[in-house]
Amino acid sequence: MPFNIKVAKENLDLILDLAESGRPQVIKRGTKEVAVIVSVRDWNRLKSEEKGIPSVTEKNAAAMTVNERLYLAGLMDEFDAADAARDRHRISVILKKVDLDQTNIDAIIGSVFGKK
């Protein structure tokens, strides 16, 4: 549902939460749609696609390092924060988003928690 500018200003926190959860939000000026608010993750993905950089979900993802996958998906900072917080569950969820299988996820989590 598009928001007009006045309503968008009054509900910016909600709009940001929706965008961050993967639901882009359209802003209208009068009857014309003029802007879209998207998450940084989605924005990074769109910029990568525009430059011709393949998405993480394409077949060539198998040739990418985990860091390359995280970077292209816009998840590097989120992964680093989960690592700093020592949050195994968040790390697992993030790694699933970049199409790693459970065996690789378990090995990475073992490595992350074994290094500190």
C-alpha cells in the first residue's frame, strides 16, 4: 500500500521496519508514485544486478566464497554483528540466506566459535 508524504512522515519507523523486513514501501506525492524505500540488503542486491554481478542464488554461487556471498547479499554487517554477539542461531539463519547447505553452515559455525 503506497503512503502519501504526510502519512509517510508520521509513520517513518513503521515504513523502515517494513522495508527492512523485505517489503519495499512506495511513497506518493499526490497521486504519483515518486519513491520506494527498500532495505540496504535489497538495495545492495539491486546495485549488484545493475552492474551485472550475479546474485547469490544463481548457479555460479557454488564458485563464490562465503564472504563473497555475504557481501553480494548485503549481509556482511549482519553476519559480523551475529559473530560479535556469539549468536549461533542468527549466524545459521544468515548463512541459509546465501544458499549454504547445513553441512557447510555447521562447519562455519564450528570455525567461528572455535576461533575465540
